[in-house]
Amino acid sequence: LLCGGVPPGVCASLRQSAPLVVSGAENSFRPRIECAAVGGLRHCAAASSASSRLSMQRWPIGLLLDAVATLAGTGGKQLLRHAALTGKHRYYALGLILTAVIDPIFDVAA
């Protein structure tokens, strides 16, 4: 049972004494939800499942996507500075595309 937002002492007593209600089947697409009553309030949390374990294994992909976003943003800013210092206006467009388009897209994907 996950106890998000519940104080640790209450969570420990919850695990030992409160009745547990579980909804969702193991083979369905709905996540399993575990709920328990604490002090008249109902606390619910998603149970650990295979899909959540799979998403936890995807962190290297997010790290790589964020690294690409960082490099695109930094490179774009360097190109904008280069265009301003040298007067070569074609670098403005490339710098803006990297900074304003590529960087946010990869940040969102990460």
C-alpha cells in the first residue's frame, strides 16, 4: 500500500490495521487501486504494476532526450551570438530553430 501524503506514523498503522480495498484485475488495462480509510478520510494510490516497472526502466531514454535538448539549446544560443558578432544573418534562423523549436520538443519528449 502506498501512502502518499499521509504521515509516516499514520501510514504504518494504516498498513497494520485498516481494511484494504483493491480494485482492478491483474490482466486488465486499468491500474490496480488500493484504498484505505484513515481518520474518516479515504486514501487511494495506484499499486505497483508491470507497466510502472517498465516505465521506470525507460529513464535512460529520457536522459538522452534531455541531453539532446540541452545541446540543441546551447548550440542555438551560440549560433545566435555568432550571427550577432559576425553579421552573418543566416545563422539567426538556424539558432532560432534550434533554441525555439528543437530544444522544447526534446524537453517535452524527455
